[in-house]
Amino acid sequence: MTGNSAPSALWPAPTASGSVDATVTVPGSKSVTNRALVLAALASEPGWVRRPLHSRDTLLMAEGLRRLGVGIETVPNSASGPGTGRGDAWRVIPAGLHGPASIDVGNAGTVMRFLPPVAALADGPVHFDGDPRSYERPQHGVIDALRALGARIDDEGRGSFPLTVHGGGALDGGEVDVDASSSSQFVSALLLSAPRFNQGVEVRHTGSSVPSLPHIRMTVEMLRAAGAQVDTPDCGGEADVWRVAPCALLGRDMVVEPDLSNAAPFLAAALVTGGRVTVRDWPERTTQPGDALRELFTRMGGSCELTEQGLTFTGSGRIHGITADLHEVGELTPVVAAVAALADSPSELSGIAHLRLHETDRLAALAKELNELGGDVSETADGLVIRPRPLHGGVFHTYEDHRLATAAAVLGLVVEGVEVENVATTAKTLPEFPRMWAEMLEKDAGTTAGTAPSFEPRA
Ligand SMILES: O=C(O)C1=C[C@@H](OP(=O)(O)O)[C@@H](O)[C@H](O)C1
Ligand SMILES: C=C(OP(=O)(O)O)C(=O)O
């Protein structure tokens, strides 16, 4: 948790004048967009990624692939083909992967982990560097596994960035053990490129349980949709094993779902103001972890309904604490913690020790920032205990973490005087956040007196 220095720009988080009543269109999923880009780049024919997310993480992924020789062109909505609905598209034209190249990974876990295996297939050196935080986030799972599969990587013993992958034009592949207990992205990274390894791959997870399993399921489903053969003899069990056979990937036409994790602050707005928010185009079936918000937020008060319009969440005017193991859906933690701080009973969030290695140490940052607004939050070995207390305004530091900024915005709806440091950090996955938040509040009904909670926790 670095970066708690002089606050840059402060964004006065708007308060809700009453119950929020809005319908929002959430841009595409970061996780789906970046997987779709990698799979399209490795395919044997051109493909489409429709309604992609345009954010720092996805632009870094697109640029990284371009540096290796892949063609990625933006095609406006009207020209991107019939029946595709809203949004533009990326036309991806695979090509021979070439070094020398230099790639910026920023602080994007997906770029950090998914691109080195692609670079191992290039025919020259590929240098990777990124934000200072990329030097601290775990990368050993990818580096050690790629070496075991035949790649040459020069990291000067750091086990992290900056590093150079000396691509040899091909990679043997085969069986490899990986301890993915600090990030599921190690497994996803190896599986995504594996159809192009000479022998494919068999990844065996060793170590305590892998977090974020829905993201591995997303990888498996998207690989299969691109024509790969993936076996998961024991997916979700103690000894997790994933096998991908070598094959030529198809150039597909992939439509990116809305980012359900980025829907979290908007649904939370309905919960904490006793209002109603509809998120358009919520998929009936999805591997995104954000789908768990339906159950989590229902347990915290309110109800939801999935219709043709999307997912409508309606707050009840009461917010309850929750005991939840968020191991599989860790990226929802910041917004869940913000809601929990406003509840009528304590919450215990567990299974999320790996969040200390995300954009920032999220457990430490959430505890510190909530406590500075008057909260009573303590860290446990693998989570947070949140005892609601009346909160007051103040500066909420964000540590270059998009999800801390959106969590702070949720608090600001009902706590006067919350100022969010560097709200622009939401550009990692949702550059439009401040505008979307303002628009949601413009549509605020503000007329349902008596249904909005008082925001004075009772516990
Ligand atoms: O593969 C992915 O797209 C992601 C996997 C998860 O990473 P961890 O397994 O490191 O938590 C998640 O938190 C991240 O936001 C996105
Ligand atoms: C952990 C996250 O991102 P990353 O892809 O950088 O790991 C996140 O978005 O919550």
C-alpha cells in the first residue's frame, strides 16, 4: 500500500438527494476483452472483438499485441457488421509474432500474466516493464512455468518485472506444476497460449486453493469457444489440473459482456439509498464473478430481478451486514466492504488474503481509509471485520486502485463530505466512471421519502 502522499486532485463524491432510480449501461468486461484479444491474436485467421472495453488495461493489452506484430483496428459501430447492436469493434488480424519488442504492462494483472507466454512464441527478445506496482505483484508462477516449458527469460533473479522473454519462435510446452494460490491469472496465462505450444500444456496447481476460480472457468470457456480442446479433470478440487491440446485457434466473432464487477458500485447505489438501479444487458449465464452480486447484495438487503432489460436491483431501505467467503470473487471486495460499513450489523469478509497483492494491499487500504472516515474495520489474516459506525467526511485515498475509488463513491452517496483522491484511477477499467456516476444521480428520483435509510447504523 504505497502512494498515500500529497493527494492529487480531489473529487467531491456526490451525495444522493434521495433514492437513486436509474438505468445504466456498463462498458465491456476487462477480463473478457483481454482474453478475447489474446485468443484472436493467436488464431489462424482474422476475428472480431465486439463491444470491447476501452480502458487503460485493455489498451495496454491491444498495444502489447500490436508491438508483437498483430493487427488490431478499431471499427466504428456502423461499419462493424449487422446485428451487433451498440458499440464499436476491434478487428484482429493475427500475424507472425516478432521481437525485438518492448511492452508496457502498466498495473494490469491480465497483461502482466497473459502476454509473457505469447512473447515466448515470438521470434526475438520481448522486453516487459510496467508501473512500480508491477514490480511487487507476484509473477513467479508465470516465469517459473514458462522456463519449465522451455522458454528463456531474463529477470536478473528478480522473479518479477522488468524482464525479457527471449522468444524462440515456438515453445515445447508439456506438463508443469504451478502454485497459483496468489493469483488465478498464472493458470489462465498458460492455458490461453497453450494451443500454440508444440505439446499443448498440462498445468497442475500445487499449493493452497486457487482464488478467483470463475476467472479460470472464463478462460476455459473462451478457449473452447475458439476451438481449443480443454480438459479439466479436477477443476475446483484440491489437486487442480487443466489440459489444453495443441491446435489452430479459430478466428471468432466475440461479443464482450458488460463488466459485472464494474456494475458493483451502481447496484450498491440502489442498496445504500433504498433505490432502484437497472444494469442493461446483464447476461443470463456468465462466468464473470460479478454475477455473485445478485446473491451478495440480496443478502445485504433488497432484491433483484433479471428481465430482458437487464438486472434490476431494488434496495429495501435497510442494509444488513454479511458473513461471506469472497475467495472466488475477490475483486468485488472493495464495494462490498463499503456497503458493509453502512450496514445495521457487522460483517466478516474472508478468503481474500490474495487481495494484498492486487493493485494495492486492498485489505490494509480499505481498513485504513474506512477507519479514517470514522469506521471500525480490522484486518484478519485473510479478510476484514467491519463493525458499522456513523461515518463522517474526509479524504479517501485510492492508492492507484480503481476499485477503491468506486467504493469511496458509494460511501459518498450517503456520507457528506467524502473526497476521493485521484478518481481518474478508475481509467484502469472504467474511464467513464465520474460521468456515469453523475448521470445516474441526475436520474435520481428523489421522491420516495421514507424508503431511503437514515445511514445511521443501528449496531
Ligand atoms: O483473470 C482475470 O481476468 C482476473 C483474475 C483475478 O485475479 P486474481 O486471481 O489475481 O485475484 C481478478 O481479481 C482480476 O481482476 C481479473
Ligand atoms: C485485481 C484486479 O485487476 P488485475 O487484472 O490488475 O489483477 C481488479 O481489477 O480488481
